[in-house]
Amino acid sequence: MLRRANAIAIFHAIRLQPGISQREIGDRTGIDKSTVSAVINQFDALGLLERVADESRKGRGRPSEGVRINGAAGLMLGIDIEPERLVVMSAGLDGVPLDVSEYPALPSESEFAGGVSAAVAAHLARGGSTLAEVRSIGVCLPGLVDRSGKLISSSNFRWGAVDVAGELRARFGQKVWVDNDARGAGLAERLFGCCLDVQDFVFIDSHSGVGGALYLEGAIYAGSLGIAGEIGHTKIVPHGRICQCGDGGCLSAYISGPALRDAFRGAGLVANSFAEMKALAEQNIPEAMGVLDEAGEILGLALSNFINLLNPPNIVIGGGLAVLAPYLMPPAERVLRRHALPEGLAHCTILISELSKEPHARGPLAVALQGLSQLNADGAFPW
Ligand SMILES: [Zn+2]
């Protein structure tokens, strides 16, 4: 486990500073010299690295050698299984996206593996690539995903249990990694977004449901079964609105995309996306402002609970909540000042995700990258 954490930390140090020397990797990660050297040799043997002269040291004594990720050594794929569409994104081994394509939503769980395979084949053919070039595949979907990559249930799809990792590994090999979409999005903030140098944060986002990720002390906190972070089903209102999960009063029943769409409709407005909701608020329509003010207060209650429970140094607001942040955060902050422990609030920075404003989620690529960067892959989660 320690070995895996070291390998991941070293890989990302190299990714974020191409040409970094082994000594600088040690300084940046705090990992001892012999471990850095052993892990680099293993990455080298896998063909993931190339060695380069460290330009920064030119003319300062003995030239030292740096390493960087060999971006051309293969491809990574990120597959986002959404209720409305299937998205396939390819990237170099450094995680930089190269191409993205969209396909129709998967019709049922029985056709899921075949549908994903067909989409991957079409995407690769479009870019003139082959499956042999693909070194890692990250898959994200909404629902409860356990540590082995099984989807336990999903109220978004109304699918039963599906062994997502097992079925896709049968087709693509051991290079497949699967996670819940919100946890993937949280990991993407750590690898590509606003938490590059942040070891502790709570992530919350909203799409068809409200999800979250607990990134604590340098790693995803997964919980007993592997489903930790289901922030959307924390209870906010006693005897409250019925949630997609069947219970009442969940956070998701108030600030998910469908819940907000219903609230807008109840106020006599039509808004089918977060962008449309934002557009109505920008026009200063009082009913729209009223709906978002109420939603912001609910968000503030949820954030107060995180602060009081976890004392996180950072909270990242993502998904549709990031799009609507200019309208949700003022009421949320009002509630935070009332309900969060003042000391906890004073030591918490609330960040608004920029990645969430991109048209396609980066979570699946983050999961693929995390899987690629761990050595001795054993088929478990790439945390
Ligand atoms: Zn619920």
C-alpha cells in the first residue's frame, strides 16, 4: 500500500514537472532516494519514462539527468457512462486530452459491455489508433461502486448490480479501472484542477444527483465497502422531499439537476440545464433568484455539516453547483456563518471548480492516470 502511494506520488511529481531530477522528486514528495530510484526503474521498465538532460542545471557542475513521462508511449482512455450519453476521451500518458467523442446512452445493463466496446472501437478507429496502444482505461459512472469496481446500484440508470470492472477487463484486460463519477471528478481536481498541491479536501458536485469525494490526508477515503462520499444522501430536511434513492429529505432531493429543474418549474420557469438556470438568474428574474437563494441555503447547511464533521482545510464546489456558484454561494455563506463552527469556517477555503465548467468530465482520465501510475496493479481501486 505504501509502495503504491509512493509510486503514484512519484509519477505525478514527474508529470507536473517534466525533466525533474531524482533528487528534486525526493524533495517534492519527501520519499527517500532509494525508493525514488527503485520506482523510477520500474516505470522505466514499463516504458512510461524518457530520460532527458536537466536543462536547469546546465553549467552548474556535473550535468544531472531528469525524467519525464513518455507521452508518446501509448494512450489512455477515459469513458464516462452518463444517463444521457456515453463519452470516450483519449489522452497521452501525461493525461493531456487528445480527442473526445460522444455516443448514445447505453440502453440497459445487459448491453453495457458490448456498447462500451463498440464505442471504444469507433473512437480509436476515428483517431487511427488501436487497442494495443491503450495502456490504461478509466471508467466513471453515477451510482454506488464498490472497491472491486462493481456497480452495486444506480438510481440514475435504474440498473441492477453490474460487475463493470470484471466485464470490461474480460474485454480489455487488467488495464481497466472503475469509479463513481463524483469521486472521479474529485480525483481530477487533485490531478488536473484546483487541488494540485492540496492533500485534504472535500469535493461536492451536482449533475443528475449530488455526489462527493472525501480526499483526506493525501488519498481518497473509500470507507468500509468502498462507497464513502455519498454526500447527496446525507439528510438535510426531516420528512423532506423524496429522493431518487427512495428515502426523504436527502441533499440530492433539493440541489440535484432534476430537483432544481422541478423547483424552477414550480416557480413558473423552464430551465433544463444548469446553464439555462444561470441564464435566468443573470436576467435578474425574481422567481429564479428565489429558487437559487433557497438552494444556496440548503447547500450552506450541507457545507456546515462537512466543516463541523471533518474540519477540512478546503472544500471544492463542482458540477452544476460550480456553474451556479455566483448565485448559490452568497446564501450558502449566510448559512455557514450561522451553522458552521466559527473556528472550522475560518480555517476552510471554499474553491469553485474550473474543470466542472468544461463540456466533458475529466474524472475518467484521472481514474485511468491513477491506475497507470500505480505499480504492481492488483485489480483493486487505483487509490
Ligand atoms: Zn437519497
